[in-house]
Amino acid sequence: MSVAKEIGLLAELCEGYGYNIGCGDVRIRDSIGVDVSDTRAADVIADATNLPLDRKELDYIIAAACFEHLEQAPLLVLRHWLSRLRVGGIIGIVVPDAQYGIWSMTGDTGQAGKMVKPRREMEHLHAFTMESLRVLFKFAGMDIVRLEKVDRRPYRKETTLFCVGRKNETYA
């Protein structure tokens, strides 16, 4: 499984002072790694909804393969993150594409013509489509800057969604 393209897309957003939420062991450019566990890339040990900064200090918040795992309601998480961003700051996330539901397709080899069976991904608490992200980000108080599908494994029809929103003045 290659996440290099997704990490590259998020790294493009890292200008100024910001957090990489759910960093795991992946360091992205100059971002401050935040994770609930003490991982190799974590500079701060904290929950995604309890960020240890005063309001309106961050230029960006990014999160790859994290947002769908959070126990809190996605809107509440985005609002918490927005409270830490300056006006014009950005949030960028990468999440699985729920066009296929929260089921992922698996098979013996992944080659065309093979039977595939659905497998429930129990660890995903939330599922997102392009439209649900568009509505969620708008409702949270952001202007959509970029929203696109990223082919992860085209032979298996597995895509992720890359969404970037900019904090607008109405949420200031």
C-alpha cells in the first residue's frame, strides 16, 4: 500500500506553523507531529480534540488516515481544529473514499477477473464521500480549496479523498 502521493499532497500544505494530527511514525516536512501514542514522529502526545494551543495560532492542520478513526463527531473535531487556526488557515485531510461504503474490496491477488469479497473495516468509525466532505467543511465554516480522489490501488478500485478547506472570516 502506497501513501507517498497522499503524504506529498499534505506536505504541500505545510507552510508556517502547524500540526500533523495522527502522525504515527510519519514525519511530514516541518509540521509538529501530534498523536495519542508516543510514536517516532510525535512531538506532542494529545487527543485530536484536545490540542494544546491557544486559539488562532496555527497556519494549518493536516491529517492522513486519521479522521475516519476519531470517536468524536467529525463536525465537532473540525470546529475544534478551526478554533486553533488563524483566519485563512487551512485544514487538509486524507480519508478513505466511501463510494464503496465502509467495505473495502479484497481478493486473492487483486488481478482482474478474480472474485473479491467485501471485508468490514471495523476500525473506521466514520465514512466519507466527496459530497459529505464538501458539506461538512462548508458547515464547519470553511471554503473548499481542493477536493479530489486519489487512486491508491486502481486495480482494486481503492481510492482515498483529499480535502482542503480554508477558514473563512465568518467563523473567526
